[in-house]
Amino acid sequence: MSTVVVLGAGIMATALTFPLRDNGHEVRIVGTHLDRDIVESIQTTGRHPDLDLIVDPEITAYQLEDAEKAFEGADIVMSGVNSFGVEWVGEQLARLLKPGQIVLSVTKGMTADEEGNLEILPHTIQRAVGEELRNSVEWAAIVGPSIAGELAVRHDTAVVFCGEKQEVVDKLADMFRTDYYHIWTTTDFVGAEVGAATKNIYAFAAGFGEGMQLKEGDEANQRYRRLNLTAAVFAQGAVEMNRFYELLGGDPSMVRSLPGVGDMHVTAAGGRNVRAGTHVGSGVPFSEVRDSLMKGVTLEGVNAIVVVGEAIKKQIDRGVLEPHEFPLLRHLHEIVVDDAPINLPWDEFYRGY
Amino acid sequence: MSTVVVLGAGIMATALTFPLRDNGHEVRIVGTHLDRDIVESIQTTGRHPDLDLIVDPEITAYQLEDAEKAFEGADIVMSGVNSFGVEWVGEQLARLLKPGQIVLSVTKGMTADEEGNLEILPHTIQRAVGEELRNSVEWAAIVGPSIAGELAVRHDTAVVFCGEKQEVVDKLADMFRTDYYHIWTTTDFVGAEVGAATKNIYAFAAGFGEGMQLKEGDEANQRYRRLNLTAAVFAQGAVEMNRFYELLGGDPSMVRSLPGVGDMHVTAAGGRNVRAGTHVGSGVPFSEVRDSLMKGVTLEGVNAIVVVGEAIKKQIDRGVLEPHEFPLLRHLHEIVVDDAPINLPWDEFYRGY
């Protein structure tokens, strides 16, 4: 049996404690500074308020100031903070990690440097902890279609564990695998992460069709959910996701499997990013969605559109990419940054499919 | 302006008359022997009863006995019959086609011979009309995500026109293209058709998750729509679709675009095959769905599972395929042919992704 410390008490990290506890591992949850109420709730009532479930009573929850104690003797360190917290995670791991531990990341996204070069988040975290510590621990991540609440109620969920060494991901997979949590492994770290990082971008566009339907007045039009448009956008998302694989390196066959269209499918089926896209589809400028209708709501997909869209524009300016590439992403960038109305650039879609 | 005769008065064929009429082409609809009421409705009231819309008043509708008159002088012959009517279409075209006409098929599916060799439907129709006539006309088809009703109310729809000659598909695309009907072209006939033919198979499985939810009693479980499972099945569908591309020939990059995951996305979002899968997911044996709950309902996806699943089993028996290939299709075949309960073979999924 291993000891797992979870940094971040969000719903995905907490959901992952269910297979871990089913397999008898020791689990410690450490909340971030934003998770104080969640940790207190688990400590006093056992209930995770956002997941709305009682966590396993054997789990110990720690406030951040007790993190050192929680990390003591842990075999696995799970980073369950969302993409906005990636720098913070790097700082915390730099002070808390101990040589020989395995870092398992569930944070998804990409960062970009000044020139628009993109990087998967595990690599960003690795840089943050410094070379010596980076080389004295192992690195892995979980990707694939997972709604946290479904995993926590033990509904079938199929994912990929990726990492730098096969023996490490095999060990992790053995720890988490149950009859409802189905796990595949790969050492194609970048390939597995690219889909996970870019799917949120296209999930935002998955809301457009429903939004357009909401504003239609005509009765015959109202009958239809604009699924043709949603499917067409999904397909262009897959085309652009494939281009990301080419750009960043990684096995492009992942596009057609769990880490690619699988993860994009579940992400496009609902959630906050899709809801934001629905508002835009119904004719609301994005700034109004951000500042009023969905004020304060974390929108990882929109953030990815800003970060990755900006990087792609820089790469086009530098001549690394052709001006016609990533037409959907570039349009989504206009929508969230410049408040542009939806006007899909159909003529630029599906090149090189 | 061209003259288009449409054989089969179904909803998809009729929906395609909207862009044609918007572009000013002459359109004649010929009903099959099963379409008598539809043709009469169009003739007397202008309304297509299944589409629940008034068709363009310039369209002439013919009963089957007047087909020869309708075919006279037509440039384009659109075959809009569903996959169950493919032999019938072959017979009709054999007597009605005239040299120089272009056949444009919207029928999707595959046929198999005694040994389990698979063939796309346009090739089956071509064989049926005989070699001389086959070589004196042109052949093309439409694939991609299209719900007929959405096209008919002029909602954005993106498709691929495929055929044997680029100049023929270009001509057809120019005839149909409007500001809501977005068309790409390819001469990769098989590649474009394979996705269209196999997506229905996997749409059946897209209903399982919702069905499983329906039978769950526990309140926490009820909150979740089993989207993780649905996405995982979608991903395995994409993996198997890719294998079909390898088997039948055709550009595998189509898997990640409109004719592949795009079409599978819209098909998995709803419709009769998904509904049948939902019943099975809720625990009803398929024979009861077929003979009672959905008696008389046309299920093209289920038919594809029977035909293609049988063919794949024969290819495995002959050693053309490995025993572990197409695990999802083989399980769907057990479900619809042997009344097997759902028991997804997770361990066999995602090989070679």
C-alpha cells in the first residue's frame, strides 16, 4: 500500500481519492489557500461541499499550513490544482517535494513564452521546481474524459496515465485501477497532454449552436438544436488538435482516441466553458458574459483561448505557422479578446484533413 | 441551371432540395413505393409530412409510375433512399439512368459478400446497374454531419462531396453551395464513405450511458449522465473507424474531420439508433426493443451492426483480422443478434491508438 498526498482539494483531485481508497491506499488531502472551507468541511463533516459527497472516512484533510506534515513519507504527490494555479503549484512543490516521490498531475493546459512557444503544464511545473529537484522525482499525469462527479460515484471512466518512464506509469496505474476506473498507459507525455490541454478551447465553441437556437424566433428553426454546426465545429476542433500534435510533438494517433476526441467529446457535452459559449451564441458579447452573466466563474477554456490563441498569433507573425492555420482558434480568440460576434470562417476550415 | 431528379422522397433527399432551389435549379422528386403518401401530400398541399415543412412550390413530385418522365432530361440523379433500399435503387437506376447523367448518392452503409468482404454502398449500386451503364454515367456522394431538418431550415451545415472525378464533384458542389450549406470536395470516394457508413454503428452505443442512468436508483448516481462512458465509447468508435479506413483503403486523416468524428458526433447526439441503445442501456434485451418498444422503426445503425459485425467475424475466422480486433463492434453484434446484456470489453479497447 502506498501513501498519496493530494495538493488541492478540488473536485477532480478528490474524486481520484475514491479509487485510491477502494484499493486501500493511504490518502491525505492538502487544501490550497482557496480551499480552506472545503478542508474544514471534510475535517468536520466528511463532506466535500462541491462534490456533494462524503469522502472516505480514512482520508485526512490538512490546511495548507500543515502541508509539510502531510507530505512527510508520501510516495505519490498528486497535483490537483486547476490551470490558473500552475505557478503556485510550482512554488509549493519546490518547497514540499522530497527526492524519490512521484508527482502525478491532473492540471490541464499550456503556457506560452514571449515568443509564443507553447509548453505543456507538467513541463512548466518541472521548470518551476528547479533542475535538481526535478531530476530527483518522477513525473506523470492523468488525461482523458473524466467528469469528476461520475468517477466519484464509481461510474465507468476510461483514462490514460502518461509519464516519462513506463515502470512509473505502470505502478501508478496499478494503484488506481478498479473495475470502474479503466486505465491505459503511455510514455508519450507530450502527446497525451496536448489533447487534454486543447480540448477546453473547442468546448467553448460547442456551446454556440445551443445559444443560436435560443435567439431564433421562428418556430421551425426552434425545433432544431443546430447539431450540424456543433458537429462541424467539433470536426474542425479535431483538425486543429491534430495540428497541435504536429507542432508540439507527440503521437498523432492519440487525436482519435481517449486523450483526443474522447476528452473533447465529454468536455463539449457540458460544463462552464460550454455555457459561456452558449451565451455568446445567443448574441451576448463575451465581455458581458465574463463581467456579468458568469462573473467570478473559472473558465479554463477561455483562459486557454487567450493564452494559446495569443501564442499562435505570434507564431504566425514569426512565420513559423501559415496565416491560414488554426482558423477556429483565431476566431475564438477574437471573440473572447475583442468581443467579436460569431462569424465562423467556414472557408478556412478542414484544410489538410 | 441544371435539372435534378431525386429518387426517394425521404427527409434527407427533400432537405437537399432547399439549397438546390435557393440556387435556382429545377427539382423533381420521385417517391418510392413506400413514399406514396409523401408524394401525394407534396402534390396536394406542398407539405412534406415527415419534414413538416412546405417544399419549394416550383418542385414537381412524381409517383413511382411516372419516374421515366421525371428522369427525362435530368442532369443529376440523386439517390435518397435509405440503406435498406440499396438493392431496389440499383434495380431502378438500371432501368431509369441515361448515359451522361451524374448519380449523387446520399445513402449510407456497407454491404458484405459471403466471405465477409465489405463494400461501400455506391459500389454496390454501381454493380447493380451493370458495367456498361456504370461506365456511361458519373458517380458521387454526399457525406458529413447533416440532420436533414436543420439543413431544410437553412442552419449551417458542413459536408463533403466525394466522387471519382474532381471536375464532377466541383460541379456538384457549385450547384449545392449556399451561405448555409458549406461544401468541401474529395476524390477519395472510399475514404469519405467509410466514416459515413460506420458512424451509425457507434451511435447505437452512444445511447448506453443514458439508459444506464435511467435504471440507477441511487440519488448521487442519478445526478450524472455517464458522459465519461459515452466519451470512452466515442473514442473507441473513432479507433475502430480508423481501422476500417485501413481495411477498406481511404485517407485515414478523414477520421479526424467531417466524414469521421464530425459525422459520428452528430449521429451520437440523438436519433433512433441512439434511442434503441438507450433502451438496451436501461436493461431491456434488444429483441424486446426491436419487437415491441420500437417495433417497425427503421434502425440503420442496428442493421449496420448486423451486416458489418457478421463480416468482421468472418474476416477474423479467415485470419484476415486478429481475434482481438473491433472489440466494440463485436460486442454490439452480440447485443443485437444474441440479446447479450451490456458488458463492455474494456480490456480490449484502445489498442494501437
